[in-house]
Amino acid sequence: MEEKFIDLIKEAGIVGAGGAGFPTHVKLNAQAEYIIVNGAECEPLLQVDQQLMAQKSEEILLALNKIVEETGAKKGIIALKGKYKKALENLNKKVVKYENLELFTLDNFYPAGDEQVTVYEVLKRIVPEGGIPLNVGVIVINVETLLNVYNAMNNIVVTDKYLTITGAVENPITEKVPIGILVKEAIELAGGTTIDEFGVIDGGPMMGKVIEDIQQPIKKNTKGLIVLPKNHPLLLSKDRSIESMLRQARSACCHCSLCTDVCPRNLLGHKLYPDKLMRLASYSSTCDVNTKATDAFLCSECGLCERVCIMGLQPWKLNKFLKAQLSGKGIKNPNKNTPKDTNLFREYRKFPVNKLKSRLGIEKYDVEAPIVEEDNKSFKWVVIDLQQHIGAKAEPVVCVGDQVSKGQLIADIPENKLGAKIHASINGIIKDITEKSIVIFNHNNEN
């Protein structure tokens, strides 16, 4: 790959805009056979990617074509759901100009956006256990990340973030905001909450996490904010402790194996049986010599197992707990099998998103959240986290009292470490630098 292209991405501070925040300059510094754009956006209520594909289709195709050229890939494929009519219409009109690009239409099921599931849907290739798409010649990239690559090609660094703000708010929207504004400020952009007692989920309803403090800042990988009543079953389930869940599992789990029947990784042929791991946790035995606690490493924590459990149990939470315990003891994932075939019933066990919304109790919040881009919005403060990505924390390159401009580098990647550069998201003065963040004060905003 041309070094200059990777350098542009590195200098722009691009990380995965929707997941754990893996640095994009590292991800794209590889040779691949296919580039797949993950436009599934399978988490209910979130609407960032589908709207960007509709409104920024030219930019997205240009960036994808450049990545295909740089990685030597045979093809770039945008995988999006058939229900994203406007995005399909606009992309279809323009993709014909690109010889090596095409679209792939996904059904409306969850989790179509699990990258291993997306790869199988598009290419019928199974990513090995514990592997990544590159193991089968594929790089998967997020839609907004791709838009940031387009911006980097035009020497624009990452300073803003698109996020859907929805749920119990006055005016659900998808907004472009400076990185580092507070969750509370973002909710106010949607007109504020419609209820007094509420909780907020950072991300989608299935895999998103409950925000403990709405004074925390928006990061590069924040995808959405969902406001729900404090006593909403979804918030209560996310807050349930592992100890409480395991007590219930011992008395209530009937070992029906519905959790395994719908498990996306099991359906891909991976050796993950959530029902057997629940049995292991309940009785310290699975009656099966082939099932081990380390199988939990194969879980993507998509949460679908909980939504089909007739007792409301949470195998995914057990798997998350087991992974943390095993990793804490220095035990790594030993599962490296390469399945030859998927489960015979995989096609029939795809879980419809509409059914999922009903089970989550969020149907009333399933409304349009139109995109808004107002670059003239002014914020008094931003708190820019130094750890917005996988890898080492960025190191400040500014001092308290420095005047900075939007787009200026304020924290850099430590030498010889995996990480991402961080830039000022507003004009202002560096007010504070801590171990965790850099605070920029906009002295021109007296609100």
C-alpha cells in the first residue's frame, strides 16, 4: 500500500467509528482480496450509517474505491439492508461508475452487522474461531469510518462525530457534534428528555452500555444515545449483576438450548454452545467432555441469547464474565478451528429485527431521527478523552494555556505503540490536562 495514503489516515486520527475504535491506519495497512463496507446497522433505533450512505454516497464510493486500489483488492462491496431504500437508490445510481465496486443487499435480521456474519452473508466464507475477517482475505470497514477516510484524502482530520439521539427525547435526531461535548449536551440538542427519571444507553439497545454519568464526553466511537425510563426492562436487564443472574440460572435454566439455537457464532459453525456454558456455571459440569469454559472466548456478546430465553437469563453476560476471569489469569483463547460448514438450519434461524424490537419493548421509540449538520453550533467546553481507541493512550503535545484551533493535533501516538492521534474539536484555550483527558475552553462562548 502507498505509504502516503496510510499516513493521511494516521495523521487524521481515524479509528473505527462504531465499534471498539481500532486504529484504521493499522487495519488498512494490509493486502486483502475484498473490502466489505458494513452498512448493516443492525442495532435497532440507530440511524447514522443508513443516512450517511444516502447523503454522502459519492464520498463513500470514492473512499472505498481508493482503499480497493491501495490494498490490491479485487472488489469493494457495500453490504446494506434492503430496507434502506434511499441509500440503495443513491448508491445504485453512482456505483456504476466504479468497475470494482458493487452493492450487496442484506435481509433485515440481527446481528447482520456482526462482521463475521456480514462476511459470510456476502462471500460465504467462514472466519475461523478466534480469527478476524483478514484471515479469509477480507477487510471490513464501517460506513462513517469510510467517510472519515474520504475526509483524510482531503486533509481533514477527525474532529466531529455523527450519533443518533433517540428514545424518550423531544426530537429524535442524528446529529454531527464535536468530539468531547458532554452526553448531557448531546441530549439537549434533541430537545432534552421527555421524562424526569431516565437512563441512557451508549450505542444500540442490544450491545450498548448504560452510561453512569451524563457528564461524560462523546468519543470517536460513540454511535448513539438512547434515553429510556429508569425502570425500563432493558435498563434493568443491563444492570443485573452476574451474581444475581447466576443465582437465577441455577434455579430457572431449563436447558432448552434456545440460546444455542439462535447463537450467530454457533450458526456459523463455531464451537460455542451457550446452553452448555450455563450448565457449567450452574452445576460445574456439562456432562460433555468437549465443552470448556474457554469456549466463552467465542462469544461476540450480541445478546440475542437473552432475547430468546424464556426465563430471561443472560448467557452472554456469563460468557463476558468468563472471558474476563480467564484473561485475568493469563489464559488465552485456545479455539482456532476453521469450520467447513455452517449449521444446516442457519437460514431459518435468522432473528427478524421487528421481532427483536418487540421483545426489547422499544417499538414506541422506533421513529425517524433525521440527520442534522450545523457546523455553526458553539460549545463552551469540550473534554477530549485520551483513550478513545484500542491501544495505548494518546500523549498530550500541548500545555495548559495554549491557544488551539479546531483540527490542531493535541495528543499523539506514543512511540512504537498502537494508537491514534487526537485533534482539537473546537477553537479555544487548553484549560486542563489530566491523566485521562484534555479540556478545551471556548472563551468566545459565554453561554
